[in-house]
Amino acid sequence: MIVSLAAGDFFTKLQATAQNLTQFDGSFVMDVLYLALFLGIGTLIKTSLPFLKRFLVPNAILAGFAGLFLGPEFLKICNFNVSNLEQLIYHLMSIGFIALALKEREPGKTNEAGRSGMFIVSTYLIQAVFGLAVTLGFIYLYDPTLFPTFGFFLPLGYGQGPGQCLALGQQWEKAGFVGGTNTGLFFATMGALWACFGGIAYVNWLIRKKGVKARQGVTPKARHHAEVVIERDAADESQMSASIDRLTIQVILIGVVYLATYLTVYLIDFLLRGKFGSFGTTFANMIQGFAFIVGSVYGLLARLVLDKLRAKGIVKENHPNNYLLNRIAGMSFDFMVTASIAILSFTAIAKYWLPTAVLGISGGFLTIWWCTWIGRKVFKKYPLENLAAQYGMLTGTISNGMALLREVDPDFSSDAADNLVLGSGTGLAVGLPLLIAINIPVTGYTADQVNGTHNAWIYYLATLLLLFVYMTVLTLLMIRRRKPKAEKPENPVH
């Protein structure tokens, strides 16, 4: 009897403890600890399997799939909160890019930013043109009920990620796109798979088949024998022995810039959402999704102000530290990539399986072809680093691009990271016509539904023509602007 009572009391306490742990599992802290565990597993896998080093498989990608396998989608061993991780991805992206923006740069290192922005938008455009053309073909030959913007999930899911798919999918669902939100998220999932598996294969293919060379010291073999970097005090930097830690100073700088970013995004959202119809809401959603670009711009401005204050003698020390900023950015991207893969959802949309398969598979190969053909003309300097980063971003998200970049440029010493940051900022302005154009088919579709007319095809074909013309113009500008620079090496440098 005593043993039975003791056992009953023990199991009651155990159940209470388990319930408390379950509640704790949903906390933000526990979710971060899960990501740390997944990164440890990914690192262990890579060190245990030498061929993964040879094929440039990033630790964070391995960690992400470990999380996906152990998480609620499959084994349900680690029941992390997906909503928490989505928020974490959002914030880590901004933190990582603000850290990169605060770094000191060599003169002339940001010259590619304009062409990078046009390259990014031109890839969105060819994905949009192809997606809309395939969608119109399906509407005409196979399924007249297919929503006309179905194909735009190719540039949204592959080029911009789940945030934009979620925002526009919800809007299109209200306009009549049955299952639009889930379809958009599924395209984002396929894009992430192309970025992970296709990205690893793409980087290795560039090196081995296309002869695109990595910089000296970051080739697959040389990377693992790199010289150890030791941080030392510099004459114009805050000393490590100061009363405030040098890492704390970097966190303060990033925090102040991110606060300004948050307030700016909040103000734009307040001014636009619900004030200018669907366009105002769409633009507000876009600004929210691209908060990291706003943060990057503020980071660059903060760096410029600090440099000016130092030049005038008002500030005596160079507070931003490139070494620590790189470490903060690297850690942010590692956790961000891990989280972005761990929360993938494979809930397939049976209703659209055929157009989804056609667009998803062919869209991935189209992006590879475009990145290689145009990208090698645009990025003459550091081609491997830029192509790896751009492909990862243009199929998955910026976090995927950074994961691939870290494999060929672990210290962000090329201009590829800057081109992602500054090029995305430029692309925000260059891509505004695309944002407007993708809503034109919805206007035609809605008008037909309300008025009972059959004029929507005029809107569809006009959109296709507009996107194609704009893509052609951007392509010609990129190629033409690059030609004068190719002649400069004729002049002696020394």
C-alpha cells in the first residue's frame, strides 16, 4: 500500500514536471536552445563525413534538416514553436545585415551594387515572365479556373521567400484564389529545397565544370588549413581591457540601428496600410519583409557618420570592429539558416499538383541558367562568391544565399555580401514596376467576375508584355554598362 501511494505520488509529480516542460518548450529561450542543438548536430555530421566538406555542404543546412527531421513536421521529438522561429528568422536577418553594413570597407568595394540590384530584379522578372506564360498556357489548355497570378509564386517563393508569398497569397485568396496562401508557402518550400540541394550542386558545378575559380585561400581544400586569426588591439580601436567589453559596443551599435529600423518600418506601415487600397497594403507588407534593407541603409549611414566624427576628432576611437561584426553576422546567419529549414512545411496542394510540379522544377533550372549566363557578365570580380550568394537568394531566401557564400567566402572578404545588402536595397526601387504589374491580372480577373465580361486576357497579355520589355531593358543596361570596365585593365596599375 505504501509503495503504491509513493509510486502514485511520484508519477503525479512527474506529470506536473512534464507539463511545465511542455509549457517551457513553447518559450523563445527553449526554441533558441533547440537551434543550438541542431547546429551542434549539423557540425558533428559534417566533421564525421569528409565528403560533405569536399562538396561544400554548409553546417547550417545540415543543422536545418536535422531540425526538420526531429521537429513537429516528422518525428516530433523537438516541439519547437514555429511562430517563434519565424519571428527569430525575421530579426536575425536584420541583425546580420546591419552588422555587415557597419563594417569598414575598402574604397571601390561597393561599385557593383547598382548592377547587383538590376541583376536581382531581372531574375525576378524572368521568373515572373516564365511563370505567367506557363500559367496562361495551363488556363488555355488544361484548367480555365486556374488563378491568373498562380505563376507569380515562382518569383515570390523562389526570389523573395515565404513572407511575400504569405502576404500576397492571403490577398489573392480574398480575390478568389482558392488555397492561395498554402500554395504560396509550398512554392517557398520548393525554392528553399532548390537553394539547399541545388545550391550545393551549383557551387560545385561552377568550380569543377565551368571553371569559375575561388579566391586563393578559400578553395575547398585550402579552407580547412586556413591560418588562425587572433584579434589584437589596434591603435584607433577601443581596447579590450576597457571598462565596457568590445563585443558589447558592437551590440549597442547594432541595437541602436535596429531600433531606428523598427520605428521606420512601423511608421511606413501606419501611413500606408489600409490608406491606399490594396497597393498600400501590399507595399506595407513588402517594406516589412525588407526591413533588413532599411536596416542596412541605416547601418551604412551610421558608419558614415562615425567616420566623419572621427575625421573631425569628435570621436577618438573606431568603435565598430570588423572582426566582431563578422562574427555577429556569421552567428546570426547560422541560426537563421537553421531555423528557416527546420520550419519547412510539406503540406502539398493536390488541386494544383501538375502546374506546381512544372513550374517548380523548370523554374529551378531556369534560375540556374539565368544566374550563370547573365551573372558571369555582371560579376567579373569574385564571380564564384557572387553567383553562389545570388543563386541562394534567388531560389530560397537571403539566408540561403549567405549560407552558400560562407562556404566559399567564410570571412565575407569579397564584395558578394555587400552586393546582397546594397543590391537588395537598389532592387527595392528598381523592382517597384514589378510590384505594380503583378496586381494587373487580378484587376482583370476581378472585373470579369463582377461584370460578367471576358476581357481579362487583355490584362494578362499586357502584363506579360510589360514584364518582358522591362526585363529586356534591364538586361541591356547591365551588359552595356559593364563593357567600358572591361577595357580598364589595359592601363597599367602599378
